[in-house]
Amino acid sequence: MCRVSVIVPTHNRAAFLPDHLDRVLGQTHPDYEAIYVNDSSADESARVLGEYAARFPERLRVVTAGCGAPGPARNAGAAVARGELLLFADDDVAVPPDWIA
């Protein structure tokens, strides 16, 4: 079991997702999973998330939801989380490399 689950709701942020994903997936902490909840995006977010999920299958999971708001999208991510601890980040926050640690 992962010790930490990082949950990120996202909506129409395809242009910003690569940087965000790189930051979250580049954490120094060794035992975590990242769960991105694609909340009804109409842009290329699904494609970007799919590409990263293919590159990082052991670390990244993508959930598709039609919540329409960050709170319910966070709950959708929490529902599938495997971690003992849940960390939440928004898709417009630049987390530092040691954020989880």
C-alpha cells in the first residue's frame, strides 16, 4: 500500500498540466501515488493525462469525473486512493520537490 496519495482535481488546464505533473511526479518522497481527477475537461487535458499515465503507470492514476466543482472531484479521487494519508493540491499550484516529504 502507498503511504501517501496526492489528489489533484483538474478542469481545462491542458497547457499547464505538463509542468504540474512533472512537479508532482518528481517528488523526492519514495512512497506515494498521484491521482488526477479530470473533471469534465473540454480541452486536451485527457490526452495530456493519458500520455503521462502511460509513462508513469506505477505512480499516476487518472480518474474521469463529471463533478463540476473541485470539492466533489477531490472526493472522487479520495474514493480510489490507496494511501494512508491524503494530500490535496490544485492544478495551478507549483509544489516544490520535497512537498510530500
